[in-house]
Amino acid sequence: METHIKTKMQALLELGQSVWLDHLHRRMTRSDELRALIEAGLRGMTSNPTIFEHAIANGSDYDDAVRRAEAARTDREVFEAIEIEDVREAADQFRGVYDSTDGGDGFVSIEISPALARDTDGSAAEARRLWKAVDRPNVMIKIPGTREGWGAIESCLADGININITLLFSVEHYRAVAEAYLRALETRIAQGLSVEQLASVASVFVSRVDTEIDKRIAAGGDSLVALRGKVAIASARLAYAAFLEITQSPRWRALEAKGARKQRLLWASTGTKNPDYSDVLYVESLIGPETIVTVPPETLKLFEDHGRISLTLDHDQIREARRVLDRLADGGIEFGDVNRTLEDEGIAKFAKSFDRLLHVIAGKRNAAPVAFSG
């Protein structure tokens, strides 16, 4: 008799948490690799400029697509055509998950240009254009959760566009984008429009917070050394506490009665960067109902191998999280400044990846075909 072995992804799902993969490559969608992961419990996928830069620059899988591009197209247009094709293929493979969960899961994310992170109108215009171009109900457009992005996020959601709000580092900014989602739902309802299929996630970045905080702790001496490796998780847990507060409010219950879906928290940047910490620290520490964890392939393999599964987003953990953030503030580290630093660095990182990506595409387009003689 054959025994079915439950994967860690399936075990997390039983606790109410979905696993998405922070990776997209057409080698996955054009083989059995992605299909096998979906069967093992994978529920969605995220992409960003850095992921596409690595995919297109490393190896030859995209060479033919680049070289076949029309000469009149710009390098950016060539990339966008490739990106849209990959996202469509992945979304089509996740469509079964989307349908079986009635639109609760099975999403693939595509990001607007990082150059627009401080441009409200430009972000909204590009999000609308990408939404129309991809043309799949189970796609989310990623817009950075900067102050300039909040208006774009709200207006696009009000238009019925699924939005993944990225580059969130603080509870303050999470609350702002949660408010944008509520207002967008209220706008649609006031206009007599349906909210039943509208979906959004708020992507809170984790490991990058500890990288920055640990650097500041090291510069300040020994007084806060006990907080190394704890602040990112504490801040994320406080975001979850805010999520519970919002979704238990009378305002939310009125929206839910009209068919609105909760804007789930998504834990991003979950790969451990400090070798002194557990390689599955951020996945193990943020397990709770109605959340998503997006993981790079290597972290997923590590977690499937030796990750421990238990609810780690409970009330006791949240109380301790408040104490950690209070001690940080008392020690002179202001989290608002950390948020600004990480936001600027995140935008710059994606912009650099985007520029390198266009450079790689230009190089591949200009490469002369190799002639063989024999």
C-alpha cells in the first residue's frame, strides 16, 4: 500500500499559511518542475527585476526570444514581452489553484518599473497597462508601498486590479496600505461594483530589516546586542497584530458582508542572510493563519528538509514583539529611519537590476550568430 508523504508546504497550508515561490523562470513553466511544485503544495509565485535579471543573464534559455525580437522594439519592450509571456505561462499553470480556492490563491505577481517607485501617476498608469497586457484574473501587479505609491495602490484597486504591495518594512506603512485597500473596497461598493474577486497582499520584507538593525546595533556598542536577529520578526508579528485588529473591526465586517476578501500579509525577503542565524529562521518564526510566505528556491528546499512547523504568530509572541521594539526605541534606534533607509536601498537595488537587465538584453540582441564550419 502506497503511503502519501505530506510536504512541509502542505503542512503549512493546514495551519492557514500559503507558500509562494519567489522565483520565475521559463525553464520551470516549460517542464514538469512547476507542475510538480504545485502538486506538492505551492500556491503562488512572485517575480521582480532581480529575478528576471538572473534568469535572462545566466544561461541561454532566453537567447532565442531576445534575438527574434523585432528590430524596431526597444530593449525595454523586448524585456516586457518576455516578462509578460513568462507570467502568463505561470498564471495558466496556477489557474487550477485559483479556481479551486475561488480566487483565494494561485496568483503570480509582476512588478512595475522600479523607476516609478516615487511617481504616483506613473505607477498607476503602468500598473493598468501591465494588468491589461497580461490579461489573467490570477495575476497581481506589484507596486512599492512608498508614500508616493499609496495613491496608485488605492486607485488601481478601486479599478478592480489585483495588487501586491511590495517593499514594506514597517507597521506604519503596512497600516497605510491596509487603509488604501479598505478605501478602495468602499469606493467600489459605493459605485455599485463587485468586490468579490478583488485580491491584494501586503508584502512585508523581513531579513533585510535584521541586516540593517544588526549593523546599527554593532555601531552602538553592547547595550542592544541581545536584540540581534530579533527585530525583523518582532516587527512582522506586530504587523500581524495590526492585521487581526483591522479584520476584526466593524468596518471590515461591513465590507466582508459585501463579499470582500481579506488583504493577507505576505512575508517576503525570507532567505537568511546572516550565517549566524538558522537558515530557516524567518519561515519558522512567522507561521500563522491567513498569511503567505514567499521563499526563494533554496530556502524552500532547506525548509522542506529540516524546517519545524508550529504556530508562531500567537498572542504571547506578539506581546514579546512589542517589548523588543520598545527596547530598540529606548536604545536610540528609530524604526522610521530604518524604514526609510531600507526603502531607498530596495528601490535602488531593483533599479540597478533593471538597468543591468536591459544591458544584458542589448548585448544578446547585438551578438552575432556563431558560425560553424566542418
